[in-house]
Amino acid sequence: ECSGSQCGATLYLPKPSKTSTSSSSSPPPVIVAAHGLGGERIWLGKFASVFAEHGFAVLTFDYRHWGSSDGLPRQ
């Protein structure tokens, strides 16, 4: 939520390592990926997936009034 509007977001998580245990592993580094003006987070999915494959958690989101986020006026 941001200023009373729900923002659409997607969190991409890396697959757990087969050699790590949940009690001893540290959380992955996180990348927050934002689109440029006029964009939507869906466009960032391929990039986010590649980063997740390499061990990063990636959060993509749509700004208020854009994409799947709430807010008026639209776009």
C-alpha cells in the first residue's frame, strides 16, 4: 500500500540451494526493479527471472496509477 493505493507487485525468489539448510542459509540479496515512465512491471519479468536464477530475490512493482496498481487518473 502506498498513500492509500494498492500497488501491484511480484516477488521472484531464487530456488533454494540443494546444499543449504534453512537454518544456516542467509536471505538472498534483493533487487527492486522499477519500470520507467509509461511502463508496467510485467515487462521486467524476463530480467527478474534471470536474476532469480542467479541467486537474487527480485521485487517488481507498478507505480500508483500504472499497470495493475490502484489510483486515478490512469496512466
